[in-house]
Amino acid sequence: MYHYTHLTPFEREKTLFFLAEGKSITEIAHLLKRSKSTISRKLRRNVDPADQPIRTAR
């Protein structure tokens, strides 16, 4: 069984701050002492829908 601790509100805020500064996921993970997959998962799951490209049905 895997153990996963959620990011704290502070870590979430710092993640967005570092992202806005142009830092990579690897850099952000190192700065927060978290796994790259944790940071990547957070960003993938918590993207603002307004920032998502519009998908058209084919």
C-alpha cells in the first residue's frame, strides 16, 4: 500500500508561485523536498478549467 501525504496549503501556494517564476517541476520538487510525481499530480489535477484548451468533438 502506498503512503501519500497531500500538499499543505503553503506548499500549494509556493508551487504556483514557483511555476509563475518559470521554474520546472523538478526544481519545484527539489525546493519543496517533494517527489516530482507529487508536484506533477497536483498540477495535473488542479488546473483551472479556464486554462484548459477547448476540445471539440470529432
